[in-house]
Amino acid sequence: MPKQHLKDPVNKHSFFEDVWDVARQIPKGRVTSYGAIANYLGTKMSARMVGWAMGASVQAKPKVPAHRVVNRVGLLSGKIHFGTHDEMQKRLEKEKIKIENDKVVDFVKVFWDPAKELSL
DNA sequence: TAACTGACTCGGC
DNA sequence: AGCCGAGCCAGTT
């Protein structure tokens, strides 16, 4: 993870802020994918950076619901980055999102696409 | 400085 | 239907 450099990516408008801004708009009880966010930002090929930005979301001032962001198949690929591998699942279940075998049940139903929801 | 890695995704075989 | 390789951006080694 990035050390505290002189210029904090948090205060600086960057790709991170955009990702976090979108992630913060994810409705409760819904989830989205890294690719969906990347696509909304216009960099669909860089879905990796979205996930990487999520890793940096811990330093985001307004907390970012990173637990609502999963990979394209609804797999909780980033659960290990929540301290304990149960944290992400617990948070999702708290929002009435069922998790089965580290996957989001009814992923299609709870899926929230920023490119469609926010471009209205 | 160059090479590797990663909370991803898509297309080809 | 499942496995493999390529592209992406930034930070780390």
C-alpha cells in the first residue's frame, strides 16, 4: 500500500476520487463490479485500477462502501483486504445481501450499474 | 532502471 | 465449458 507521500492522493483529484465517488453512490443493498465502475469512468479496460483504488479507499475521508464492490461474477475477490475474510461478507449480509460460497446470491438482481443508473 | 504484481475483464482455444 | 494469454495503471522491489 502507498506510503504517505508529500502529495496525498486523497486530497488530490485523481482516478481514486472518481472511483470512490461512484462507490459511495451505490445504494444500500446493492452491489456493483470493478468493471462497471471502470466503464462508467471511461476506462473499462482498467478495472484493475478500480480494485486497487478500493484498496486505497481505507484512507478515503468519507468512508467508501468497498464491500459493495465485487468482481464481475459476484465473487468477493477482495474480502481478504477487509482485515478478516469474514468482514466483507458480514457487511453484505447486514444489507440483506446473501452470500454463498464467497459469491453474491442473485448477483444479477442486486447488481447496480453506474453507467446506467447515473447517466440518467 | 526494468520487471513484477494486483480487490479485473475479455477473447480465443 | 474450462483454461490461458493479453491489456490496463501505479506502486513496489
